[in-house]
Amino acid sequence: MQNRKTTERFIKKTMPFFVAVILLLTTFTMNSSVIYAHHDDNQLIKTVFHVYVDGKKIGTVREKSVVDRAVEQYIQNAKGKKGDFAFTLNESIELKPEKMFRPQFDNEAVREALSKTLSVSLEAYRLVIDGQTVAYVSSEKEAEDILLKMKLEHVSKEELDAIEKNKAEDKEVEIPELQPGESKVIDIDFSSPILVRKAQTSLSELVSVDEAISRIKEGTLQKKDHIIQEGETVESITEKYHLTMDQFFTLNPRLVLAPVIRIGEKVTVTEKKPFTQVLVYEATRTQNEIPFKIEKQDDSTLEKGETKTVQKGQKGLEDITYTVRKTNGKTLQKDILNQEQVKAPVTEIQKIGTKVIPSKGTGQLSWPAVGGYISSHMGSRWGRQHKGMDIARPSNRSILAADNGTVAFAGWDGDYGNKIIINHNNGMRTVYAHLNSLSVSTGDVVQKGSKIGVMGTTGQSTGVHLHFEVYKNGVLQNPEDYL
């Protein structure tokens, strides 16, 4: 009993202490629980970043640096060995932060999505002609080199420097003092301006200076009319313009069913035309000869066919200054600035003879009878050679001189009977045979168409007719060729 009381007293005395200890421990435990909970809250509620490319979500990452490093690596890979170019992304990337309880994110998936979605371009310079982009080059210097190189194909460096200096000083194009026979380049330009513009493009679009020049010169296909020439065929035209048959008939559908072309007809073809061409302007001074005129005057004191120069012609001289606009050596335009006659030409005066000398023939024979017809031609007859032609049945029997001349023979000549030979003193002779009577004698001068005898049938003859022969330079001729 005593022990029980003792125990109760001990409990009463120690109870406040234990309660205090318990309360203290409870308070500590509770405080510890709050810190832990607070720490857990920081771990479970996190800030993540949603990644958008051109407004489209591609995923979520834990940190912004994931995207930054991925983009940096992508650009570095794209540059490769072209690290000197300024590459930029073509797409816009937006990161939207969000605090989330136990968020879901996948850094690797975003990296992979970026590598498939992104593309880069670099800052370049494009060449624009008539609104069309012809080529991209990597720098403004390369663009300038293209223009320079094209111009230097046509002018010297010294000429180009002088032209560029005048343009830089805003001077007008002036015509320099030139010596006869001297030419100078005064300006150079392009038929269509080449504009240089900054641009963004891909590495694969860049070309070299020479490739850009080649593209400009090669140009683009343009339609044109072709006029069919003698000897041309559809095949030859397609070959000339590097067309296939299908291309030709597409351009000329009307020929599909009937592929027949005619001289002078138009067909449509295509031909490459340069985007632009270098135009060279030159000033030239030259002295040209002026041809003299020939004045012909009739002179009755000179024989017909004779010409006498009484004043010899002399060429004149003129001094001309002009400008030309040309491309590839072909003149497109010529403008005369000054034209001055240095020396006047002297007209040549020729006297032309009109006097007809009866003893000399005109070279044109007339019919040696009064009417009649050819009863026998020159050629083989009765097994023998008939040397001339026969004329029979005239309206009267007068025999006429075929041309002016001198009677070389008049008399009897065997089978020819009565015969006359006239020397026309121009290499020609005529023979008249079988005459009934002679009206002239040897040495007489006769005029064309004058009577020299009467038709007959003397000698070896089968009837009244004229046997007529013609000789030129001693060679027998067919009379019909001269009548």
C-alpha cells in the first residue's frame, strides 16, 4: 500500500515534466513536418517551358538552355566549313514558361523535333534583272565583280576607269577630240540594269562569279517568228533552234495534222535571249572617199561604139565623226555627229560616139531580101553540108546589104554563080550567091539595107533564091542566129 502511494506521488510530481517534454517533442515534430512539406512542394511544383516553332507547339523542356543549345548546334552543323557566313533561322521560336505540379517534359524529343523542323538561311546578294532574280552570290564584292568582269570583256581597265570616274563626278558623256581614224570608248552600260539586293537564301543557291555571268549570258527562252527559207524543213528548223518535234508542234499546233511548210511562211520557235547585254558606246572619226560621178555626152564626131574620156574623174574626201552603240561587236545604232567635205569629187566626162561609118557594121544584121521565107536551113542536105540558108519567094527580087561594110568581092564564083562578099569591118563577113545581076563592085562602100544585086538562079542552083552565108572572125556561123 505504501508502495502504491509512493508511486502515485512520483507520478504526480513527474507528470508535468513528461507533459512538457511531450509537448516540446510534439512541437518540434510539427515544425519538422512543415519544413519537409514546404520542401516537397518546391520539388513537385516546377517551371517548365513549352516550345513553339512558327506558332506550332513541338514539345516541352525543363530549361530554356535545352532549346538554346539545340539551336546553336543546329546552326553549327548547317554551317559546316562555311563558318564565315552569317546564318539565321528561317523559323521563329517562342518559349512559354508555366509552373506545373509534377509537369511532363521531354528534352530529347524537343531536340529531335527542332532538328527536323528548323531550317537556316544566310545573308547573300541577289542579282535582279527586269524584276527576275538571276543568281545569288555570297557578298556584295562578288556582285560588283560580276559587273566589272562583264564590262572588262568589252573595254580595257583604263577605259573603264575613265568612264567610272566621269560617272562618279556626275559628268555628262562628252565626245573627245579625235584624229582621223581614231576611236574611243565613251560609255558602257547594260541593256537592262543589273540590280544588287540583299537577300536571305540557302547555301545551295549560292553560285560563283563565273556561274552567275554564264547564267546572265545564257538568258531565258523566248518565242520568236521564223520565216521559212528555201530548202528548210521542219527537221532542219528544229535542229537549228534545238527543239524536239513535240516542242515544235506545241508551238505550232496548226501543223500537227498537216506538217507542210512553205517558203515565206512564219512558224513559231523559241530562242534563248540573254537577260542583259553589255552596251559599248564609241566615238569614231574617219575620212571616207567620195566616189565620183560619170557623165556621158553624145559626140557625133566619134564613131558609134567609140568612147573618149575628156575629163578624168577624181574621188573626193569627207570627214565624219559619229557614235555607235554596239554589243558583242554588232552595231545596234549609229549617229552621225559631224560630216564635212574635205575634198569635192571631180566628175568624169566621157564622149560617146554616135557617128555611123557606112564601111563599119553595127553588128546587128538585117534581112537581106525583100520579104520571102527560108526555103532551106543551114546544115546537112543531100549528103553534103549546106553552109548557109536559102531565101525564096520574095515580094521583089532586090538583094540588100545585111549591114554597113565594104564589098570585098563581086563576081562569078563557080557553083555560087554571081556572088558578093561584104566585109563589115567588125570581124563579120556576109556572102550573097546565085544572083541574077550585081549592083556593086569590089571596093564599094555599102550601107545597111542598100540594094547590092538581084536574086537569081546562077551557078549550081535549083531555082530562084538567095544563098546567104555569115562568117565571124573567119568562122562560119548560122545566119539565123543573127537575123
